[in-house]
Amino acid sequence: MSYVLQLWEKPAEWPWPTSKAEADAQFERVESGPETAQNPKFLAWGKALHERFPEAMDVWLDGSEDGVTTFPTLGFGINTRSEHWDQGFDWAWEQATRLGLNLYDPQSGVHYLGNGDVPEEPDLQVRQAERARQAGDDAAAWAEYRRWAARGNPHAIYVLGRALRFGILGQRRHFDLAAALQLIGAYNKETQADAQAFFERFPPEAKARAQALLEQLKAANAEQRLQVVDAERKAVDDAFARTEQMMLFTRKRIEASPGLKLAAGQGHEVAAFQHALESVIGWEEPNFESARYWCQRAAEWDHEPAKRLLALMHERGWGGPVDPQAAAKWKAAAEQQRKQADEKQQRAQKAQSPGGLSLAPMEAKPSSNATTAPQVWTGSIMRDFVGWFAREGNPHAAYYLGVADQHGRDGGPVNLTQARAWYAQAAEAGHADAIYNLGTFIEVGKGGPKDVLMSKALFMLSNTQGATIRVDDLRITPQEQGPVRALMTALRTPGRLRAVLQEKGLAPAVGAPQGALAQVGSAAGAASAAGVATATSPASGTVRGPQASASHRKPSRQQEEDDDEEPVGHGRSSGVSMHLGHLALMVGAINIVLVIAFFKPGASFRAGLMFFGLIGALGAWRTARDFDWAPLQRAVVAVLAAVPIAGMAVCVMMLFKALRQRD
């Protein structure tokens, strides 16, 4: 039994039919037209069907054996007794759409147009996609919608826009593209009203972007439209990736910040989440209201960490009033999302595990869970908010806390051990200035053991990463070149920096961060030897770290100008770190003046010289320790500093050297 259909081509100047009546009228006009040379598209289409389904498809050339003249339509039959006749029909429809040809079923009166539309049944093409969506197979549904959108089906194009608008079908949001695709694909009054209402909600600058995309999509054919969509989506993801990398360098943070906000405005949930942190530590005055706004956007866009943070902000009143009900709502939403993600992962593992035996490699689990570790609050909203991000593994938050703990800012005490741990966490994620600051700590032994070779390797690494302060002269001896390069190679391995410090006995020995949050294991899965969370999601940083203390480092004029531009809201560390040793050197430098001023005539002038000389000697001994001089060298300069007249010169030179190092 044969089921007969007709193949025909619409003249290019005719519009695509939008109703059955229009399609019938066009078919009748073509069918009643004059006989012409055989349409080459008909021949190509017929050969493809014969090759693929020879037993199911009966294709004729309308009585023309020589292929010179024929009717303007081509009749063909489907052998419904064959096993795969339905697949043959689907293939015939697909090939006709690819060639821009129309199929007409006289028995049912249905037109399958070359643009992928079916006026009588607008949802016919996307039924398979809808079934996949209802079954929870988002990947298959998305692929099927794309397949029909590439053929110009308006329903499929509209659904692509909805997916990019609401972040469904496993897709990330892109509001500009969503508006343009919905306007193009709206196929009835209801969808047209929805698309227009969504577009009207855009601010003027966003409307201009969406309008430009709309014109670009309209000018492209069906297949090219998808290329434009893919290119625009990739551009946003690539820009966000570049922004993440740029913001690891303090000097480039201001330049990168607009890119972060632009991605967040397009619906990029991770960018919005990180912009919440940027609203607090990226400006002169922290804006917790803005932080709550962007955190809420990210939470509404199903970013699970944002839901947990938003619950905390409602609970503690950060950026707005305390709202226990909202806190409970978002906390429950985060828990539900984690549960669903775990169940989905278990189903995937079960599907890949024949007989219940998993073939997937076992993943290392963190030493503790970020969501259940005890939290210690300080009462300082700045320290607690930034500490939450640091606990989640954010390198900029960790760097900020390192600076705060080093200088006792934001209501916390000076804690060099904890500062060293925060710097190590941020450095492991590639934060350039954190690497530099960690090098200064290890160079002089702040907050833990010191190691000159390790500090030189860190300085070399910070140079390659683009730190704000460059180390132009590392003073690496020929004997040190091999070990330093080997250390740098090990430190550059992702996720290995703190493990290398542990192996060398240089890891800071800390438990829970004092004045911040309890430390947790690495978010990347590897247990941390340093005792703080591994940095996994770069965000934004702003506070500059302390200036280094070594004779081979001096900032350039441009760096000094950048230091003057530091946000006043977060304070700025002095370029000179004074201690009693420096004061003692000053006493030794003005020895004679003090003797004349305080020892009256008749008193022992020699006793005065010895007294102030001894003070200068103590200053020389203490300051020489900053230079990593050997005990013998320290003893020699201390003796020289006690000698009258000559000791004054020694004290002046050492004081000048100390000031240069801490410039």
C-alpha cells in the first residue's frame, strides 16, 4: 500500500504561508503552473531518499523519463508495508526542509513547509523535544529544539529564547539573546505579547544591545542564526573567564570590574554571586545593599552558594532588615538543591555502573563540609561577610583577610600566623599579590618558619603572575638557581602550593581562623595541609598587601602613584614598618648631640658615649636580623655601632638600608 505525497517549491518572492489556506493557495498556483525543466532540488532529494530508504520510498519524476520536462510538483509514495516507513517519512521531511522544499499530504491536507513550519499543527515538529523535556532529559530536548530552530521553526526559536531567559534545559541565561530570539520566534498573539513585555523591561542600554542582536539574527538564515547565538553565548563566557583571570591581579581589578557586572547583568549567576563580594571589597565604601541585591539575583538564578549566603544575610541583617522567614526559605531552597544534585549524581553513577559495580574513579573528598563546619562570628559585618566568601574558597576574600589579619583591621587583632594562612590560600588560586606577600612572610619568618629559597621562588612566581610589586633583583646565586627553579615549577602546579609548603615545613600551623570563620577543607576536593579552604572561584579584591622588606625590592614611580589611589575606606599601610631597633639606631646616629645635650660639664663625657653607643649597638643587632645576616655579622656591626664617631656612621648606614628595604 502506497501513501502518496507531493513535493513542491515556493517561488522565492512569495512569503512563507502562515495558515493552511495560504499554503493551499500557493500549492495550487504552483501545481497549475507550466511544465519546466526538472527542478534539480527534486532530483537531489529523490536520490537521497532512494539511497537511504530504497524499500520504503517510491519516487517518480512525474512521467518524465529523460528529465527534460516535468510538472512543477513531484509526487512520491511511501510503502507503508515496509518496516521503517515512518522513519522514511521523517527523513524525507528533514531532507526537504534542508533544501527549502515543501511536502504536501493530500490525504490529511497538511503542509510541511520548507522553513520547518506546519501551519495546521505548529507543535508537530517539536513534539519529540517536548517529550524529552517532560522526561527530564534536558540535553536531548535542547538538541531537538536546536535542530528545528536551525530549520527556521518559530516555535523552536521561541523556546530557545525562553531557555536563555529562565536558565532552563541546562542552559545559562543570556537576557539579550533571550529577548531577540523570543521576538523572532513568537508564533501567536500570546507569545508575541510575552516577548514584547520582556523586551520592554530592559533598560535603554540593554534594549540597544538586544535590538542590535535582533537585526543581526534577522539578517542571517536559519542555520546562521544558531551560529550567531553560539558565538554570543561564548563571548559572554569567555569575557567572564578573562575577567576572573584579570581580577587575580590587583593592578587590573578596576579594569576587569565592568566585565564582571556586564556578565552579571546578562544573567550569569556566578558573575552575579561574585559581584556581590565586589560590591563590598571593590570600592571605597562597602555597599552591603548592593551585595544583597546581586546575591538575591544569583540565588533566583539557582546558584546554590548564593542561596546559602542570602539566607545568612537575611538571618543576620546584612544589607537589609533581619527576616527569619526569608532566611528559612532560602536555607531550605539551598538544601533542596543540594539534595537534588546528589540524587542526580547518584542516578548518573548508577546508570554507568553495570550490576551495581561503579566503574567511575573515586574522587577525593574534602576533610570537612563547607556547609556544616562551625562558624565563629566576630560581630564585624565586614570581616564576617568577607570571611564567608573566603571559607567558600574565594581567593580575593582570602587575600583581603590576610591583609586584615596582618595589620589588625576590621576590628580584629594582628595575627601573622593566620594572615600567612590566608595568603597561602589566595596564592594557591593564583592571586598575584598574595603570592608576593606570602614570599615576604616566608623571607623573614613572619607567622611561621622562614626559607630564603622558597621566598625567592615565590617572588619569581609573583613576577610571572603580574604582581603589583615586582622583584627586579632576586640575587639568586649560581648554586641556588636549580633549587629555586624546581620550587617554582612545583608551586605553579594547580592546587599544589600549600602541599609544597607542608612538605618543606613552611605551612602555617593554625586551626580555625581567629576572628573570622572556621577553616574547612579544599573546595576542589584535596585536603589542605595549611588548614584553610582551597580557592576555587575567583571574585574581586581591592586592598593592597603590605610592602616587602628586602634590599632587592623597590617600587617604581607608577607603583607609588597606584598606592596613592588605594581606597580610603579600607585604610592603607605605611611604607615603613618601625620597631625599637630602628629607634635605637637613631639614638646611635645622634650620639654626640645627645651627649652634649644631656651630660653637663663635669660629668663623665666618656660614660655618655658608652651609654648611647650601647643603645646603638643593640639597634644594629636587632636591625641586622631583618637582613638575615649571620650571628657573626650581626655581632661585628653591633661592636662597630658602639665605637664613638665610627659607630655613628654605622648606625646611619644601617638605618638608611632599613628604610630603603621598607620603602
